[in-house]
Amino acid sequence: MRILTTEEHKQFNEIFENLGASLDVPESRYDELVSSYQAVGKFLGDESSPLAPYKPEIQPQGSFLLGTMITPINENDDLDIDLVCELMEKHPSWTAENLKAIVGDRLNSSERYKKLLDEEGRRCWTLLYRKDSDNASNKYHMDILPCVNNEKTRLREQYFSVSVEQVEKLALRITDKKLPNYKYETDSKKWLKSNPFGYAKWFEDRCSILTRRTVLLSEAKIGNVPAYKEKKSPLQRVVQILKRHRDMMFNGDENKPISIIITTLAARAYNKETDVLDALVNVVNSMEKYIERDSRTGQYIVQNPVNSEENFADKWIETPQKQQNFFAWLNQVKQDVEQITEKKGGLQLIAESMNKPFGKDIVQRTFSAIANNQRNSRDNKTLRATATGILGTVGTAVKAHTFHGDK
């Protein structure tokens, strides 16, 4: 990557910052998703439910909780919302199979949810919302993972009191019908362990910049409504940008690099950069260093930071195409970021270089936002242009905005 001038750096940082923001789910859509999963939680915990004595609560996990969700590239694709159905203990005789079935039966007892319920998954029950809607933007689905909390205290109450070193306290025991003890084990402490909230705690810590703590969840009241945040940390924006690039490169390919690997490697590589451009350049060039390899078997390892026994890249052995695709994607995103930042001159040329790796529609939205910002700066007489055409705060005053977008 060539050395950028101060004004070029500001310009490219603004571009990538706005690219990430353009990938955000709109707030109105976000609120709708929250209302939907809250309604499911209320139904599962209603006094008429067999789950009621164990106080089930629906809580978001994954990208919805981390603040890294992005809009799909295809209008016919669903938004995917990952949720847990947390129980405070369970009936002593229930196996994981029993718990899974009871949650499914409860959903199936509702005329509303019965119509939305998909076939049983390995770990989750899936609700397909508005699958017959003519409006593609209305389509989304929720994956609900039944689980038991053996700490006897709500995770949302524990989250803020534990340190990153204590995230084991946030672990849950989940249902997984492929495990040998799925049908007979009644001791939930022997079920499969998962720690999505411990991971969120770790990711939040990685997002923090110097002494300023970037809060993901303190406003979220984990288990109720994660706060909608327009301003996000550089790491969150980088993850969104990388996921979008992945989606564009592997549109519809089930062997595309998975989000948890991208998120984990990006978070490990992030070096507390204070702007999106610096963070993006560092992450794409450093994340490969955090992929380990077993010297005995040659297997690649992307370790779960809150569960040393879990390898996020374990599927690379049985499906080599997943491994090949990951490294092909990593090489391509490095090239694309470098080529974009090599562009000199007006925004139009830069926009054209971004259309293929990120999608014309989202790039148009990105540069429209920048144009609006420039228009406001022009109106406030703060917009200037350098001799090389870089727009910013240095140079000759600009009387009219110079970017008109793609035709």
C-alpha cells in the first residue's frame, strides 16, 4: 500500500466508515426484529407453557449481539437472527432431546408460530417470517437454540460483573441431536457447552480503544433489547466490511468462509486502531498470523477464544473446499483493499474500483452519504479541495459538490 497524504487518509477512512454504515440494518427494521423475538419469548414463558416454571428467556447472540450484522446482498435472502432460549434449570428428568421437543411443541401449539416453524434443525428451531411475502425486505428467520443455565442467575445479571478472564461463568448447555448422549443424559452439565455471551464479552474487550471503552452490551440489557447503535467501533465496521466482501465473492456458495472465523481472526488481529482505514489495512494483512496449525496432523486451527477445546475451522478437514475458499478470499480482500487505496483523484474513480468487491448498490449508497456530508460542509463553507482533487478541510473552497454517483 502506498503512503497516503493526510487528506487522502481522511478521505479513504470516511469512505470505509460510510461503507460499514451503509451495511447496517435500518433502525426501523431492527426494532421490528426485536419485537418479533420478544413476542416469541413471551409466548414460550407464558403461564400456560410447560416451560414456565423454568423462566425461559429469549436472548440474541451472534452478529445481532456483536453489532456486526449486515444486510444481505440478494433481495431474496433472509436476515438471519441467532437467538438462545435460556432456561433457569430444567425438569430433572429432561434429556436434551426432551427439552428440544418441548420447545418445538410449544411453538407448534400456536397457530401463528406453527405456520412459521421450519423442520427441526440439528440444534435449533427455526421460524421463517413472511416467507411468502412479496416484499423481499420483509423476509427474515430466527434460529432459536434451547439451552440451560446452570449458574442459577440470569446471564444478563452476570455479564457486567464478570471480567474477560471469568467468562466461563457465562457458559450455557445446549441441545445437539448429533451427540451420543442426546437421548439419555439428564444431567445438563454433561450436555454440549456453548458460550456466546462469553464470546461477546471477549469481542467487546477487543473493540475497546485505549482507555475509552466501546460499549456493546451495557446499554443492551442483554436478554432484552440490544441498543441500536449508529456509531460503531473500528473493529465492528471492519468485520461488517469483510463479511460483505465475502458475500460478494461467494454469492450463494455454502462453502464460503464462515462469519465466526472472520470475526475471530479480525478481532485477534485488531491492534486498537482508532479509525476504520488503519484497522482494515492492518486486519487484512495480519489475520492469517492467528491461524494455527497442528504440527502432527497439519490441521488448521482457529481457536474459540472462550473455549480452547473448540476449533472453528474443524470443518476444513472434511470439506477441503472451505479451507481453499477461505485462503482465496483472504488473498482477494488484501488485493482489493490495496487497489482501492491506490486510487488517486475524484470519488468517482474510487467508487468504480469498489463496485465489484462490495456491490454497486451499496457503493452508491456509501458515496451518496459522503456527497450529502460534503454538501453540508459546502453549505457551511468548510469544504475544500486540494490541487489533486482530494476533498477535505485543506485547499481551495468548493462552491458546488462534485460527485454525482453512478448513472
